Amino acid sequence: MMSREQSSIPHITWKAYLTYTTSVALGAQSGIEECKFQFAWERWNCPESALQLSTHNRLRSATRETSFIHAISSAGVMYIITKNCSMGDFENCGCDESKNGKTGGHGWIWGGCSDNVEFGERISKLFVDSLEKGKDARALMNLHNNRAGRLAVRAIMKRTCKCHGISGSCSIQTCWLQLADFREMGDYLKAKYKQALKIEMDKRQLRAGNSAEGHWAPTEAFLPSAEAELIFLEESPDYCTRNSSLGVYGTEGRECLQDSHNTSRWEQHSCGRLCTECGLQVEERRTEAISSCNCKFQWCCTVRCDQCRHVVNKYYCTSSLGSASARGKGSAS
């Protein structure tokens, strides 16, 4: 029997709910995992508290971090639905062959199996946007950022081609569009996050329909050129300092990277960003780590490795008081 929550989802039939719900959940989870990766060495690191607050109808913050959560979640749902569609996992969906046979450019035509992003976009909008219950500026912001996430999936699709012709002469190519790797999606939206636009809203920019009928539609509140940009309404809090009411943990106790090889310059500066600039000290701790070593290929066909122990240095943000307290507890034990 359908639960009250399921029956309250507008415009989604019970059959559609059963068909797509697993893919929708996987897509949303992909978005959250990418969020955690992109912000791993930031003061705001996509914590669980933010994700719990971001259940659309309960989310009241309207910061640029909120904009990223909505965009990457919406993009994740569209991405997984599109992938599953192209793989033939749904009865009513397959490759996008609408352009096949048409000339795409000099020396190539459309062909092959293009990823059906139009279908993925439609299902993502159906599920993700329906979770937005608000009828205010924040709701409008969330819907805008949901759409910006879906537009991002389209924006970074890649054209893949195959050569044809006598003896591989490649006199003509057939080409199709494929989804980019989802990590590229995260990088793309992270850049959008950094350039996010702050919007000043007032009541004149919103139009409520007949509340009895439950209709609500925004006016043209934003320039068409901004439709693919992330937007936010309020400045972010100080993520250095713990604030339980806002679900902010602060940076005390966070690990950071220092003089680490094979890391970006941004990651190497994380100790300054997370600790020093937040009034905390960087504390070095020696930790024993276990890793595979002396790996040998065994015929046929396995690899056997030893387990080697080695000491590594890790760095954490601590207050002078907290650091002394931690050392005191360590010596007492």
C-alpha cells in the first residue's frame, strides 16, 4: 500500500515511483558523495548536518553551500537516470537517436547511441522539484539551482566519434553525445559555486497563484543569462566556529594536509585555511598505518601482498587548551 509520503508526491504515478525510485536514490547519493569530495579540505565540508537540513522542504538556509547541494543532487539524479536509460534498464527508454543520419558538421554525421539526457532531465525534474514544498524566495532559489544542476549535465557532455571509410581513411565520421565523468560534473559545479550570484529578492518578484488550488509560479526573477548559474540569498556563516543551531561543526579537530606529496596547492594550504586562519594551531600526530606491500603475482591469477606497518604524520586543527587537554588524557592512559 502506498505511504502518505509517496501519495503526496505530485504528478508522479505509483508505477513511475516504483520504476525510478532506486535510480533516483542512487543519483542523489552520487551527488552527496561528490559534494563531500569537492569540499573535503574546505571549512564547510558538506557535513551530515547540512545534508539532514537539506531535505528541501525543511531547508531554511539560503547560502551558496545550499545552492551547491541542490545543484549536485539534481545533477546526480539526472546523471544516473540517463545512464540507466542508455543501458536499457527501463522499458520505455533507450538511446537518443533523434538526430541520427543528420549532418552535424563538416565530415561527420550524427549516429550511434547518444545518451538520452532529455529523458534523464524530465525524470529528475519530476522527482527532485516535487520535493520543494515552499512558496517563498528560498523555494524559488532551490528550484533555480535544481535546474542549474540539470543544465550542467548537458553543458559538459562530450562528442564521441567513429571513423568510416576505405582502409580506415576516416572520410566520414559518425558521432554521438555521451555523459562526461561525474567527477567532471563536480568540478564544473564547484567552479559555479565559487562564482555564485547573490540575488536580492522582494515580494514583487514572486507571484502566488490561487492558494486553494495549490498553484505557485515564479515571475521572471532572473536574467535569462543567469539560468545556468548558481544563486544564493544570504551570506554564509562563519564555518570556523561551531554553531549548533546552524548545524556548523567548526574546524577544530579537523585533519588538514601539510607538505604532502601528490596533492594540489589548494590541499597543501588546507592547514592554514582550516586552522591558522580560524585561530587554531596545527598539531602533528604520529599514527601507525597499515598498507599492502611486497605484492607478488601468483600463477594463475591472483596477487598476494604482505601487510606492512609504517608511521605517518598527520596534522589536525586544535586550540591550545584542547591540545593540552588531549595530551593530558593521553599521558593519563
